[in-house]
Amino acid sequence: MLGRLEAIAAKASWILWSHFKDGRGIEVVARRGDDVTRAVDAQMEEYIYTALRGAFEGGVLIAEEGGIYRWGDERYVFVLDPLDGSLNYSLGIPVFTISIAAGRNRTGKLDDLEYAVLAVPSTGEIYSLGPGSPPSKNGAPLKRAETAANVAFVAMGESVPHEVYSLISSMGLKGRSLGCSSYELLLTGLGAAVGFADLRGKLRVLDVAAALLIGRALGMEYIILGDYSLEARGISLLAGTREFVDGLGRGLGRRG
């Protein structure tokens, strides 16, 4: 299963990068509140859905743009963000990913997921994980860095409690944002940053599922604030070293 997912992600990554270089697909085709769907979002989702249907006899796909797709005996569940970092893409900033996670369709919860593939089109990197296959990058084993930079990735917005920023500063950390949650979370899992905090209450599990699985296998701690179901919307997330997650969690608790 992992090999098929890697192949689908690699081809999709190549297509997406080709579109980006040509400046294609940036037009907005739908709006949902604060979120927009660009033509490239819909195109990549349709491509990956078609590829999954061709590679697996039955499945349920929970996707960013089109919702839920079903085919065959629905034995597998897939969660997909075909383009995380859509705004970056539209602005010509080459920081975006394709995220696919999968597993046996049992409970509809995060625990169903056993396979993860995260493609970074700008570098051609494919990060992956599966049962019996430890985290790898383009087939080479991954190892978490022993010493992280003094950085935490922090999502900003009006709904974020103001004390988040002061707490992170009090830990001696610099807050940064790349505009791509899955890539920030992947870098946190790899030990390039101490932590990740998105407390806007706007994430979906599908946005971060692949990066969570890879990061967890590398020793990253995390807490989801909200629903652990695969269709969950409006979640918040703390991830990183145990000291970061516990420290920020306790600090926010004391202020809650």
C-alpha cells in the first residue's frame, strides 16, 4: 500500500510543481467563509481521487475540497489535503505540500491511520511512513535532530489567545510561520524547531494527519484540542518536544 501511495504522491507533486512554475490554477472557484478553493486545489484533488480509485478496490476518501468520496467495499480510509499552502502557491511562494494518510476503515478516528505520505513539490522530497516501514525521505531513513533551533512555529490570527505569544517568548523561543501547517509540523517532527502551535480553532485533521503520523514516529509529542475523528473541523494543535507541549499547555491552562 505504501508504495502505491508514494507513487501517487510523487506524480501529483510533479504535476503541482509544473502548474506552479507556469502560474496556473490560482483563480478562486469557490468560497466557504474565510476559506477559498482555487482551481488548482480542485484539479489536484480530482487527480489524486482518480488515482486512488484506480489503485485500490475500495475506499472512503475524506478530502479538503470535495468532502467525502466512496467507492467499492470501502475497506480503506484516506484523508487528503491536495494543496496545503494554497495562499503561498497563489502568491508565488514555493512552500506548499500534498498530504495523504491512510489505513483500514474501522472507527473513523485518527487511530485508523497507519500510512502517511507528505510530498514537498519544491524539493521533490517524499516523506513517508507505514507499518514495518519507519519514517523515510525518498526511501532513506529519517532521524530526528538531537538539537532543535530556538524556534516555534506559531499560527497567527484574531482567534489566537494573546498569551500564546508571550508564553512562547518567555520560553526563549522565536515565533515563525511558513504559511503551510503540514510542512511546519513535519519540520517540528524532524527536530528543526522546538514546537508548533495552532490555536486558531480552524485546522482539520486532514490538514495535518500525515505530518502527525511521521512526527509521532520520530518522537514528537502532540495534543489535539478538539475532535479526533477524521472528519473533524475546527481543531487546535500543540506539538513538539514534551517540554514545549507541556509548558505551553500548562501556561494556557493557568490562564484559562
